[in-house]
Amino acid sequence: MRTRFILCFLLAGLFTAAQDQLAPVGQWREHLPYNSAIDLAAGNTRIFCATPYSLFSVTYTDAQTERFSRVTGLSETGISTICLNNNRDKLLVAYTNSNLDILQLNRVYNIPDIKRDNIPGDKSIYRIYALQDKFYLASGLGVIVVDANRYEISDTWLIGNGGNPVKVTGFSSDAGFYYAATTEGLKKAAIGITDPADYRNWQTIPGTLGVQQVLNLSGTMVLQKNDSLFIQNGNNWNLFYQDGWPLVNVEVSENKLLLCERQTTGISRVVILDPGGAVNRVLDNTGAVSFPRKALLVNNEPWVADQFAGLSRIANNNVYANFSPGSPQAVGGGEMAVADKVFYATAGAVNDAWNYQYNGDGIFILKEGNWTNINRYRYPAIDTLLDYITLAYDKRDASLWAGSYGGGLLHLNEGPAFTIYKQGYLEATVGDPGSYRVAGLCFDTEQNLWVSNFGAPQPLRVMKADGSWKSFSIPFTLFENAVAQIIVDDNGYKWIVSPLGNGLIVFDHGNSIDNTGDDRWRKLGMNAGNGNLPSSNVTCLAKDKSGFIWVGTTDGVAVFQCPDQLFSTGCDAYWPIVPNGNFAGYLFKGEEVRSIAVDGADRKWVATKNGVFLVDASGEKVLARFTETNSPLLSNEVNKMAIDGKTGEVFFATLKGICSFSGNATEGGITNEEVLVFPNPVPPGFGGTIAIRGLVNNAIVKITELDGKLVYQTRALGGQANWDGKNYRGQRIASGVYLVLVQEEGGKERTATKIFFINR
């Protein structure tokens, strides 16, 4: 069928191959880190690998990877451990918040009971043991039994002394007994007893206090205590293996023991033991084994999940192959930007007191489907730069400027090539010599780069287009000389967030940057006549298509609709009012607004600690809200946003990682010369939104038959029209070729492109 689509496409000449890169409207994507692997589960045809955030699989035959996350149906972001049952067709995923999913044939069955239960104590899942059609969860409460056929919790065994909860860190069985490694020692109970939930049916084995793991090796039980392994010999436990290396993890796989070991110096290895305790093989490939968390054998070939190196398969000649999907280095917490089809994100962050966090994960770049990570771990030339929290794209040479909160200003060119600006360009923070804090960057229309030099005596600086620098003293007392995000309005005024309760600063350099005699400054805060902000704790800024300045605070949103009058008659902020039934309230009153982004239709996307809101252009109507509950949003805590104006994709930097949503509004073009339709051809059964992109702003779009008969009409949101593929009667249109006619405001109607429909 796919061949048929391509053939029709070529014959009709309706579209270009570039359309294959577009995402359908309403579709989500995750951009989670996959370079850190923490757990493995080997199936018949593929191996599953867990990261701290999500999951992926690799097929043995052709090394095809598949990603699993909230976007594909998982219930959470944040995995603690995984396990496949004996039939190897059901994968249990335990999350850090104790929620559970079972995956079978790419279907997800959620078991939320432990997460929802209000029982006090440690509900963490430490390990999972599969036996027949049951999963046995070693948890902080005891042993929790999951029925893999009924997709439910079938029993809970509180086996601590006196029937109390007890932390269980390992579970296994042999032909006659269950074994649980607990903080009270190794406990065992006979398989087949009437009530294994009764603690009196469990015997604590003397001399096993401090046990951490229990494993079945060829029918004989093996214990891990600290960095030593002991093997069962009747009623005794004899030392089985000890090599002086600290143990990270021990697993049984294909009748062998696999030991993940790591010295305090960071030197790591994986030791494979035969059933008799002899060393079979040692894996110490530095590229694949740097902090091994788990190792398994598949057809006698080792697979290693490594915290730093991801997932690797190591051949008999010690040559290894890495299978981690391309991804950002870590969770992004700083500013993001999209420019010229490239997405940029930063990993840095500051706390509420605006202290740095020593985050070295750097800058993430997504270009043409491939990720590049720029950080101190890969490039020693920038090893002094931590906590990147701000970005500015330089359209003159397609380079990037990034602000490090403490390390100065980085200019990043292709190569990559680095230039660092500190002494002589920036000033150190008062009271913290050697700390050059860059908290805001913005280019103006003359290509001057404005820099917020947080904490410096002269905290506002500019690198002019000719490469020379100038600094400014702000004529107001600011706590800690705090300056952060900068935007430039249509008048050329610089709007500067001043954190820590200082409010908002506006600066006009007049006719010349060098002539300070005509400089004008305003400090905006709460109360009428003083700016009328809802709070002096300003968090973010955005400029909309009308030139209005939107201000996010810790207590809602305000809008400056008269920025051109700021230095003349004055300008106070307006608080948008949102109707709610018979009541009305100020927009986001009581909410901490963390980021505001403006899409191609001038609508505002607002990020908060309680999800993301989409409001109309005026801010007086909430159009949509995205949360963890009603969407694949990775976390309700959203820190930053960025919008790709060409595609309408909205990127969210959440507490648990970056994800994105394909919105239905794009930036309007100057002409209709680059109109794109997706999908095209429209396949049978397609029920999503058909996007018509690349239009002039707010164009009228008509869908007609070839003879001109009108099928549907709509108006573009910015530069994109959206259609469900149905006529005015709500009926799916018949197979065939249809015209897309575009009419500009006050202009003539013209044919922009064609759409091909295929129905069965």
C-alpha cells in the first residue's frame, strides 16, 4: 500500500519530499535522555533497556530501536526497574512513584494501586522477580505480588517481624521455597503454603543480617552481602566469591553470574562467573563500561546497561556496539530556542535564591533529526562553563551565543569552535570573584547583543555589531544587582527581568549606544502608576504580534499595551480577565507563570507549575490546557517553552524532560509560494488534522473539487490552515484530487496546491 501512495504522489506531482519531515497536527514527541541506562530485560527477539526517564528496545537481528514513553502510552516518566515474565511476552515497568505498567504486544496496562494507596512508609520498588504468571516486587513495604494475566495486584506480603512492613531488596525462589532479602535478614517460606502473607510462615535464616540480594544459580541460592557472595551449602552459607571490588549489581543470566563493579576512583568493570565461581570473562571497555548498572547474556553475548555509556553489546573480541537512541545529554532546564530549522536547549538552572547548581550537561542541539551535545565532558575547552541558562541565535552567521551562570559568555560556531568571554568583557559578581554570571541574552534589530551580567556592578552590557563592548550602570537600587531575561520591543526599548523581587527594568539608549546623555530608564513594580504588576517577582517576558509586552509573575500575568508611552505619558500593565461561567477572574491569578511563548496566530502559551495553558490573542479566553492527566506532557511543572514558527511545534522543558506538541498555528509568510500539505496523499482511515502550511498570515483557504465546487472553507491560524478532511455536512470526502485555493486579505484568489485523497 505504501508503494501505491508514492506512485500516486509522483504521478500527480502534488508535493515535495520535504513533507515527510512534518509531524501531524496534535502529535506529541518526547526528547528524553537515552544515554543513561539503569536496567535490562532480555526477551526472545529484543532486549529492553530502562533509563531513569523512559524505555527503549533493540532487536537482536537488525538492531532496530523502539522508544517507549508517555508519548507512546506509558503512564509515567521516571523508571526504577523493569522485568520480563518467564514467557517473555509481558514486561513489567515499575516507576519511581510506585506506579506500574505491563507492556504486552505494545499495549500498556496500568496498575496504579500502589501509587494511589495512602499506606504510610516506603513504597519504592527495588527489584522484580518473575515466576510463571506472577511478578514478585521487592519493595520498601514487603513483597507485592502482581498477577500478569489479570493485570492486577493479587497479594501483599508484610513479612517483617510482628507482621510489620520491612524493606525487601531482593526476591527469588528454588524448587521448594521463596526467599526474600530484607533488612532483617534473609527470610524464606515454603512454596505452596496456604497464606504466604502471614509473617509467621516466614523463617529468618540466622547469620544473614545485611543481605542485599538473593539469586538462584543452577538451583542453588546465592546471597550478596556488601561486596561478597555466599552460596548455600545445606544450612550453611559459604563464601563463594570476593575480589575486593565494590559491587553495584549482581544478576544471573544463562547459568552464569554477572557482577557489575565500580571502584571509588570510577574504574569499572563487569565480571562474568561460571557456576563454580571461576572467572569466565572480564569486561572493562571504557567506552561501554564506565558505571555499569546491570549486565545480561543473550546467546552468551554480554549486554551492559551503563549509567554513563548507555546500552552496549560486547562481542567475544571485546569490540562493542552502542545502541542508545540519539537524544539530549540530560533533562533541559534553561532557555530553549528554534532558529532556521534547528532546536537549541540548555541544561542549566538556578534555584529560587538565584544560586548556581553546578550543572555541566551543557547545550543540546537537534538538527535534521540528529542530536549534538555540547558540554564540558566532551570538550575540555569549555570545562569552566556550567549552568547554561540563556541563549541567543546569531542570524548573521547561524552561530549560537550561550550564557553560563558563573562561567561567562560562550560563542559557539560550527566545528564546534568556541570563544569564551569573561574578563575584560564581563564583570565578576560582587562578593563572588571569578563568577561571571550571564542570565539574559538578546539581539536587537541592529544586531547588537545585549547581556544581563547578573550580580555585576554594571549589570547591563552590550556587544555592539562591530564587536566592541559597552557597559551600563542601572540607576536604581537592585537587590544583588539581579538582572535576567531581556527582550527588545518594537521601539527598541530593552525590557529586563530583575529577579528576587526587584520587578522589571526598561531601558532606552536613545539615538546612540555610546551617548549616555539621552539614556532613559524606568523601574516597574506593583500598584497603579508604578507599572501595576500583579507581583514584583517577575519570572518571564514575551512580545506579541501587536507589540504588547506580556509579563509573567509569581502571581499571574500582566500586559503592557502602551510600551511606546512608557517614557512619556506613562504606561501601566493591564490584567486580562477570563470569564468563567457567571464569574470572572484575572488571568492566572495565584499561579506562578514560568514562561510565555507566542505562536503564529498570536495566541499565548503559558507554562506554570500546574501544566501548560493556551489562551487566545487577547488573553481573555483559555483555549486549551495540557497536564500529565489529559496529555503526554511529561510533567505538570513546565519551566521553559519555545515555538518553531515554521512548523508550529511547541517545545516544553519540564521537570522530567523535554517534549513537544505539533500545534495548529504557524508564522504567516509573505507569499503563498511555499505551501505544504501534510499528510498528502491523505491515506485511508486518516482521522487526524490535515495541515496546510506556508500561507500568508490569516489567509482564507478554500478546498474545492477540480470543477470549482466548494467543499470546505476556513481561515488560517497565522500561516497554517487546519482541516479534518470532511465537507460541510461532516462527511469524509471521496477519493480524488482537490484544489487548495488561498485568498489573501483584500487580495485575489489563487491556486496554491492540490490534495490527493485515497479511500478504500
